[in-house]
Amino acid sequence: MPLSRAIRIIEKAREEETKEYYYRWWLVRYPYYKESDYESFDEFYDRARPRKIIIDTRSKEEIMNEISEIEEKFKERG
């Protein structure tokens, strides 16, 4: 089996283990839900998981240029 395929299988297994952990957590909370605050497992899972942090790798100059463009557009609407 190619190494890349083995890595994908391992990643999928870890993802399933994580999903099972959150599912158990949701099941513990389930009896305490009221009609007004009920959330499905998928809603709970999306909200409870840590989000991936995206790091901007642009240079300071590129970011500052974008800020300037946004400010100009804002002033034009003003």
C-alpha cells in the first residue's frame, strides 16, 4: 500500500474517532436539552470543534495596500 494512501486512512480514522468523542459528549447533553435550545448533533459538532486557523502569509506591504484600497472604497461611499 502506498504511503500516501495509508496516511489518508489514518487521517480518516482519527477524524472518525474525534466525531465519536463529540457524539458521546452530545449524548450526555441530550437529556438536558429543552425545545428552545435543542441542537442536532451536526449543529453541535460544527459549533464544538476547534476551527482551523488560517495564517496570512502575505507581506506587510501587500496587506497595507489592501487596507488602503478598502479605505478608499469606504471614503467613496461616504
